[in-house]
Amino acid sequence: MKTTAAVLRTAGAELSLEDVEIENPRPTEVLVRLVSSGVCHTDLGVIATATAEQVPVVLGHEGAGVVEAVGDDVRGVEPGDHVVLTYNFCGSCDNCRNEVMVHCRDFVPLNLTGARLDGSSPLSRNGEKIFGHFFGQSSFSRRVIATEQNVVKVDRSLPLHLLGPLGCGVQTGAGAVLNTLDPEPGSSIAVFAAGSVGLSAVMAAAAVGCSPIIVVDPQQQRRDLARELGATHVINPDETDPVTAIHEITGTGARCSVECLGLPTIVRQALECLQSPGMCASVGFQGMTNELTIDQGHLLFGRTLVGVIEGDSVPAKFIPRMIELYQQGRFPFDKLITTLPFEQINEAIDAAHHGKLVKAVLTFES
Ligand SMILES: [Zn+2]
Ligand SMILES: [Zn+2]
């Protein structure tokens, strides 16, 4: 079967829309016709840094769409089902069996190589292999091969053109709060950087009754949006030292914090703004090696610094939980989203790269 995919052929280049061949689903795989796909910072990172061995590749990992065909062994979904695509996992290792699939023993090969575990790819063009299984989906494509593991069935009445980001960016921020930090109502929380991940953390914090909710971001527009989504206080770090300000607002320091950049100075601030005890969830990504210095004397007094991938989410449970909060009007993640047609993917990537919009979502039905 043919489909149209946005192919990265060299690092830093624009993506080219190409007609490619897509395989039929293997026994545990699912063919999905996409309705939308978010653009996530991990996609931008690979576009900027891809090596010759990683291309040609179709990126994208926040797809949502309709199942068109399933492999012989698939039981969880059937053609016609509406699904949100998320990160991939094996389902059988010790961590997957214990519902810690964010730390699947095969997380890296299953999500970051763009190939299946056996090295093969569902996409090709005139016999040329194109890596087409990024995060088990490669969602910058009209049709994708996903797996039974990484699709989550959702109600057909839901707006599929909005749901893609629930599979990565939104679940990363919301899950850091709801799954990892799990604060009591009334807990103080500080969120560093109000992009789509940080603002998802803010909405989740508001949904569970955190107070105060303090957001640190240099952009006025994002601080304003943070207030609209539940922040009680906002800080411009270019004008005010966030650690001092958070201690003044809370009296004791924040009960918990989320940092979304991964920059060493920001991680340190997110740790130093905490009371005792307190917990900082670090979700920002700045490469596989990213050293920082922290004050062990400060950490010693009951403070925790924890790294969080994909919001510690069990997707089959957490994606429905976010949808339920959305339907109750307590998690308005649609306010983060700007939709653009798939054909404008390079404009969407450029706008995301320059922070001109919070969350770009490509739509496939034009
Ligand atoms: Zn696993
Ligand atoms: Zn992502």
C-alpha cells in the first residue's frame, strides 16, 4: 500500500513529503489512518542531530487516528476503532509486567531507532529502507504501522484532531504531577518553563487542587496562558530570582516542583526552591549526557530529585484519565494546541522550534 510521509533525509534539512510503501501489519501490529499528529521537542532534537545512520527517517510520535487493519494476533482493537498512539514498549519484560513500561528494557531500540527490534521497517520507497517505526509509529505520515501495545482505544465521540499530544508531551507534564509527585490537595508546586509540558503540569496541578501553583517562564505570553490554566503566581526569571521568590510566596519552599528544560541551572533552581521534605521531577531533555552540580547538604534534608520519562504513565490507564478530566472541564489541554494541515509540516516545525506556538498539531484531513 502507498501512503504519504514527511521524510527527513539529512540532519537540519526540511522534511520532504514523499509517496512511500507501507507494509501490511504483522501479527501484533496495527495499521492506523491518522487524523492528527503533534510535533514534540524530541522530533526537533532528532531533526537537528540525526546521523547518517539514522536517516532517511519519518519522525513523529503523537499520532491519533482510526484503525484500518490489524494483525492476526491483535485482540485489543479492531478496524474502525479510534486510537491515540503513544510510546512503544515490549509488554513482556519485568518492568512492563510491573506496569513500569516507561522503563521497558527495550525502550531505546523500540522508540528511538525508527526500526522494529529485528531492524526492519514498515516503510520503504522504491526498495530503499526508510526508518518508519519511530516510537512505534512515525506519525508524520498519513498511514502508520503501530503495535497493539502502543495504541489506546478512545471513544468515537472524542475530537481525534486534538488527542495526539496526549500520547507524549501532555502526558509527560500531567503525569509528572499526577503519577510521580502525586501531591495532596493544597500542596504548593513550582513549574519551571511553560511550554506544552509545563502547562500540562500546571493544568494537572490545578485539577488536583495544588495551591499555590507558581510558574517560572521568561515569556509574558506563556505566563499569561499559565495563569489562565491555573497558575496562582508567575515569575519572570529574567527579572526575579525564582528560588527567592518561591520561598517568599510559600513561606517554607514548594512541596514539589517540575522542571521542563533539563538545563543544569534550572534543575538546581527547581531543587533549591523546595521545602523539607520536597520532591523535584526533572522531565527536560538535553541529551544523554548532561552533568549538573547540586548541593548534597540541601538534598540531604529530605529532598528528592527524580527523573521522569513520559510522565511515568501506564498509557492504557493514564490517557483515559486525562480524557476524563478534559471532559469534566478540569484539563483544557486543547488551549495549548494550534492545528496546521500536514502539508505545512515544515512551517509547524519552524514555529515549534522558535517557540512561536505552544503545541503544533498537524491534521491529515484537508
Ligand atoms: Zn518491556
Ligand atoms: Zn515527545
